[in-house]
Amino acid sequence: MNWANESFPKEFILLGFSDKPWLQMPLLVLLLISYTTTIFGNVSIMMVCILDPKLHTPMYFFLTNLSMLDLCYTTSTVPHMLKNICQNKKTISYGGCVAQLIIFLALGATECLLLAVMSFDRYVAICRPLHYVVIMNPWFCLKMIAFSWLIGFSNSALQSSLTLNMPRCGHQEVDHFFCEVPALLKLSCADTKPIVSELFFFSVVILLIPVTLILISYGFIAQAVLRIRSAEGRQKAFGTCVSHMVVVSLFFGTSIYMYLQPPSSTSKDWGKIVSLFYGIFTPMLNPLIYSLRNKDMKETSFLSKKNFYYD
């Protein structure tokens, strides 16, 4: 009974950068700007993709899902971070920590798979254009989205249960901004090597397999683009893929750095900065990258502004 009471505390203390008080105000401003931009950008993309019939295609269906996912992804952590920065007692309830961990892991894993699905969509569009409508039919697209969400939440359930069941012997101070696997594992008073090995396996499946499929898809895409004789055709194919590759590089690069190395090998402050990047800044940058690099999105935005002025 004592072990249960110690392992399931009423609340955790989120340290963040509490040892650096001078960082609190700049971090608050940065989070407010990034979260506001994330909300505005992702909601705008969802509205444009839903309201414009020209964008009712598989690519923009997946982009709508990515925007919705990014919106939920940041909302699972940022509001509570803003609240903690503004008060002296930086805590989170045990139930809130569990919910935050489950949602953050689930949406992060789902995004990994969704980015792989989006790369497959670009592969079919460029390498097999005559079969695109048949292959990427609405039912197949829905099944791929459902599969991504199912695997994402299944992975979260497994990793969360392994992490939360580790004995903590009364330790409550989480050296992070939010409840994340590497930070929670450091609270354990037992040998974490077996659990770390299992979590490493799940991380390899969720991170390395999708990124490998993405690289293979873009290898075939690069070969197909080089065979296009028209300079305009090459530019269009290249433009639709560059934005996706930028997003893939930002998200997978930081996630792999954080999850595919032993927790002890990462300095505590650098680990916090990296997690801020893939958990907060990448979802903010996604709408900017897709809207600025995507011709259809720019044309739709221009036409909507033009109609607004004429009205």
C-alpha cells in the first residue's frame, strides 16, 4: 500500500526552466506567439481545404488531418505550460499528467504515420499519375487515416503503461515543461534498462520505419521528376514535395534525437529545447511551410482576399 501511494502521487512538480528565472518572460512571450500562430495557421488551412471544392483531393484531405492533429498536439501541452509560467507553483495533477502523456504520445505517433501516408500520396501522384484516382480513392484514404490514428493510440497505450507503472519512490519533481517519457523515466527508483529497451523498440517502429518509407518514396519521386522533360512539370512536382520534405526533416530529426538515444546521454536543458521544437514550433511552422510553398494554397488565399475586397 505504501508503494502504491508513493507511485501514484496526487500531483507532479514541473520544473521546466525554474532554475533560470530570467527565461520565464521570454519563454512566455515565445509560447504565446507560437501557440497563437499555430491556432490561426492550422485553422485557416482546415477552413480553406474544407470550403474550396478545388482542394477536395487526397493531398489536401491528408493536410487537413495534419492541421487538426497539430492543433490538438500543441493544445495538449501549451495551455498548461503558459499557466505554470504565470504562477509560482508549477504543478500538474496525476490525472492531468497521465492524460497529457497519453495524448502527446498518441498524436506524435499518429503524425509520424500520417507523414508517411502523405509521402505515399505524392509517390502515387508523380510516379503513377494515370492510376492515381483509382489507387487514392476516398475509401482507401479513410482507411489509411484510420490506421494511422489506431496505431498512434495503440503505441501510446503501450508506452504510457510501461512508463507510468515504474516505481518512483515518492519522487515528484519532473525536470521538464510537461509529462513526457524520458523525463518521467528519470523519476524511477528501479532499474529502467529493461523498460528503456522496450520503449526503444516501440520508438524504432514508430520513427524509423515511417521515415525509411518516406525516403524510399522520395527516392522514386526524384527519379520520376528527373525524367520529366518539361521544366514547368519538374518545377510543379518539385514544389509539391519540397514542403513535405521540410516538415519531415523538422519533425523526424528532432524526434529521433530525443527518443532514439539513452536518456542519460542528453543534457537536461538541451532535451527541453528539442522537445519544445518538435512539440510546439514544428506544428507552428507546418501551416507556414505548406501555404508558402504550395501554389494551390497561395492561389486560394489570393482569390479569397480578392473576393473579400470586391464584396
